[in-house]
Amino acid sequence: MAKQKSGCFLLYLLLLFSGQVIQILGITVGINYGQIANNLPSPSRVASLLHSLSVSRVKLYDADQSVLSAFINTDIEFVIGIGNENVSTMTDPAKALGWLQQHVLPYLPYTKITCITVGNEVFKGNDTVLMANLLPAMQSVYQGLVSLGLDKQVNVTSSHSLDMLGNSYPPSAGSFRQDLAVYIQPILDFHSMTKSPFLINAYPYFAYKANPGAVSLDYVLFEPNPGVTDPLTNLNYDNMLYAQIDAVYSAVRAWGRPDIEVRISETGWPSRGDSDEVGATPENAAKYNSNLLQRTAMKQGTPMNPTLPVDIYVFALFNEDLKPGPTSERNYGLFYPDGTPVYNIGLNGYLPPMLSSSFKMMPALSIFEIAAAILLLA
């Protein structure tokens, strides 16, 4: 028996360092499922792909009915989103409640919606009206959940970019921009009151692209390197992502909220880029995401929070051919739209073939018809 256990442990180590443990144990991170493309598979086929990969958490940028319907009874947890264009509307409590009644209530409990993001990277631009509307919108959505009895089941938050930091180095001296204090301080109070996470979109790739001569590629790719030591705490960081996370923790705690958990709503690495996008290669993308998945499988915490496993959503599931901007923006996907991996990190999922035209002509069922059928079969 001892030999058998030893052999199993050695096999686990072998798989871990080859990257194949991802496929055996299932993906321990969430996946961002963006849809800015005209060639993506149907949501029902995507549901099969994610099931074959043992993905348990998915983040959307909207509340697409076809997606939420396709994932009924899949046991996958969903983060759904309210776009920046709808934030001002959500400041009206009646309209926020109406949105919940249309986009959330019909799907529970068959589709597991656990979080709603209101806006995305609101503080990245200069729209002060949008910034001012963010918290009232979050409050209206939260109060709507309270009135529906769903506030313990679904939390409310927003995804932010690292641009909201005034300082990020060393991590222990991380701080928010002072010009954003009037917006961010009450948002932190909201998170503390509702016990919801503070979400950050963090991309070490951007730091490397901006200054490849000064930023170590191994450091940003989780590859072996001496690391960077915080001179104030003497904590050593062997990768930039963990340093970024701890910088946000420091900023949050500096404003009196040590009880708030910081989570990563987006991180990833592009497999292609324009000529001036240094480092955007399949090899680097494979290293970044493979190493990231291995570390989350080991339930690693950051140096500042070693006992709290990092909570991460990888960007993104597919390459999205209609995204504007540089070439890299269309090449963050783990998969091509036909379901084949963009690079090999052990993610060998199954995307079912398209249905024949005769099946396509069958009428689609609404969420209510599907729910009724489930009740009849129960």
C-alpha cells in the first residue's frame, strides 16, 4: 500500500510539472467568456466544452439569455455583468429591480448566478458622470436583490483596472489615486457592508510590453527567477501578478478596510500582437497561463496573504475577432472558435459538432418552458 501511495504521489508531481494536472483535476480558475466575435460556437456547444474541461466558474460581460439558458443544471457558477452603458439606468431602484426580474430571477436556481458586476474599469477613463453613478447603481442592484431575497446568494461588485492605483511599488506601499478618493472610499464601505469582493483586472503583460528592457520576462511569466523583495516588509515576490494583488490589498487596507477580499476578475497573456507589442507570442502565453493554472491548483496565496488562495478568472475562453484595438486584443483566447487550443497547456476539451440543419430548424425553448419541463421530470 505504501508503494502504491508513493507511486501515485510521484505521478501527481510528474503531471503537475508537465502541466497536465490541469486536465486531471479540472481547472481551478474561472474563465472569462467574451463574445465580441462573429464566429463563436453556440452557447450549448460551449457548455459541453467547459463541462469536458471541468470548468466550474464562468464570467460574462452581460446577462445573455441564450448563454444562461444553455447552462441550466450544469452546476457552473456564473458572474454576469451590467455594461457601462447601462450604469446610469441602474441608479433608478425600480429599473434595477426590473433588470433583476428579467435577467436573474427566471434562471435561479437552475443556472447558478452568484455575482453581478456593475460596470467594467469605470475609473480607467475620464467620465466623471459614470464614476459618480457607479456606487448608486451598485446600491440599487443590491437593494433589488434584498427585496427579492437573493442578497445572500448573489453579490454585487465592479471590475476595476490597476490604473486606479497611484502607487503599486513596493506592494506594501500600494495606494489609490487621491483624485479618486471621493468615489472609491464609499465603494469600499459598500463592499465591507455587503461582504462582497473587490475585483481587479491585472495584466503583467502590459508592464512588460511597456518596458521590456527593465521588466524581467521570467518574473512576469511565473518562471524561475530571483524575485523582487519588498524593502518595507522583506517579503519576496517571484511574480508580478502576486505583487499587483498585494499592492491593491495595501491600498484597500490603507483606507481602513482590512476585511475586504481582493480577487482577480481578468488576467491573461496574448498569443499574437502587432510589431510593437513585445512578448505577445504563443510561447509566452502558454507559459503564463500554464504556470498560473498550476499555482492556483496548489491553492497558493500571495506573500502578504499566504493562507488565502488567490481567486482568479483567466481572460479569455476564445479569441474574439471583432474586438477593436491592437492585434493582441483579439488573441487572448485559450481556444480558437473551432474548439482547438491556441497552444498546448493540457486543455484538451471537447467541442461537439454543429447540429444539422434539420435540428437547427427546431424552435428554441424559453427559460420558462425549460424550467417547466425540469419540474415535470423531477
